Amino acid sequence: MATSYTELADSVVVSSSTVPVYSQPVSMSGANAVVANIVISVLSAGTLTVAVQGSNDLENWAPITTSGGATLGIGFHTPSAGSIAWQYVRLSYLCSTSATAVLSAGLSTADL
């Protein structure tokens, strides 16, 4: 089982908006599973939605998994997904109205 880890965000501020903030793309390099490591150090007055997205061309992105708008509180979160057929993945972060979050994130890929 080959694994790889990429740091995607270090104390990034995400504020309320209708436009998500995106991480850099990560090549799956033949892997078929991901685990996101998200540390939220500040979350004020709202919710933070984190999604893993996939693409084959770096232009068109589709959701693979999402926190579903659930309130991700301060702490460590590990959304994951398997059976991924996309060549690239990235994370998207979106705060609800009046919310601000400070987070750090990384992404592990694996061939399971």
C-alpha cells in the first residue's frame, strides 16, 4: 500500500462568502483513496463545510465527499473517501454567513 501526504493549508483564514476557497490540486498518482487531515483552530458564529473534489483535467471539478454543512467545531477532523477514479483531488472550504474559520489541512492519498 503506497501512501503520500501533502500539506495544503497552514493557518488559512476562510471568511463568510458564497465562493469557496480551494486548496492546490493533488495528483492521485495511481492512488484510489484519500484522508483529509483538517485542524480548525478558530470558528466563529456559523458553520464550515469542507469537501473533497475530484477532476481529470484540472478545469472541471466534482464533489467526492463533503461534511454536508455539518458544524465542524474547533479540533481535528478526518473526512475520507475511497474508490476514487479521478486523477486529481483538492479540498474546498466554505463558511456560512457571518462565520470565520482559521484552519490547517493536509491530504493523504493511498492505493488500497
